[in-house]
Amino acid sequence: MVAPMQHELGPFTVADWHALPPREDGSRLELIEGYWLVTPAPSGQHQWAESELIRILKSALRRAGRSDLYALGGVGVEINVAQQSALIPDFLVLGTPPVGSSFRPEHVLLAGEIWSPGNTFREKQDKFTHFAAVGVPFFWSITQDRRGPDELTAYRLEDGHYEVREQVLLGSGRKAVTAAPVPVELDVADLRL
């Protein structure tokens, strides 16, 4: 059941966001400062890249002996209840067992997005700004072309904003990314079909 809304155009709350049923069409509904952001269901290339990246992150966590950290995708993060914001990053690393459908930002160590060509500059900026504002230590941004990812940029939170630490380009081979809860070896080509 959908929670009753005061006005169909918003603003909405994090409680309203929690009350919504899952989206049948696979799209994601996020809340940014009280207003809905609907993103279409991810493409097959996007889902492939997301699942491969989560597999790579899980392997890196196991190699580092970090059974207290969890890599997963498509779960909600309650960014800020007072500012009425809740996001669903494409993938993340949690410092708490992944029980439930959303998590507090203090449990998120890494958040990441695989950007589609249709993502707007504003959407990208909103996500960077919100994850930085709540202190998520690492953010990964992945751009893609029609066949899948072509660049990964890893950021570390420094003085309240993200600074680029590493870039891994398609064709550059396997590289170590240290802007992460544990070092991660990856090749962007491994994320493509």
C-alpha cells in the first residue's frame, strides 16, 4: 500500500519512499530533497557490468580477509531524513550485514554509479553532492558506451568533497584501485560483454 501523500507533486519524505511498493518495471525511484527521481530499468550491459563489478569487489574483500564488509547492488541509502533524500546506488560496500532494504549512510563505505548516456549532469552532481555530504568515504563513477563500461574513476572523500584518486580506462589493462575499503585489482574490459 502506498502511503497517503499530501500533494501528488511533493515534497515527499523518506517514510513515503519506504512505503512505496517495488517498481514492477525494474525502474528505480529515488528521493532528492523531497522530489522523485525515476530512472529507467538498467540495460543488459549495465546489469552485466554491475554484477561483474560486485563479483570483483567480493573477491577483493575475501582476499583482504574482510568478512565484516559486504558488496552488493541496488539497495537504498537513507541519505538524509531531514533533507528528504534517499538514493539507490548501482553498487556499494557496506560495513554492516545487508539485512533490510535500505541502510544508513554511516554504514556505506563505497557507493558507485554506472552512468548511462541518458543520465543528466544534474543527476550526477546530485549523487556526488549527497554521498559526499553524508561522509561516504569512497565513490566510484563508471561511464559506458553502447557495449558497456569504458572508464572507472575512483574518488576519495577529502575535506567534505570527492577528489579523483585513480582512473582505469578501457585498454589500460589490470590496475590496482586503492580508493576503496580494500585495494581492488580490475580491468574495465572485464565489465564489458
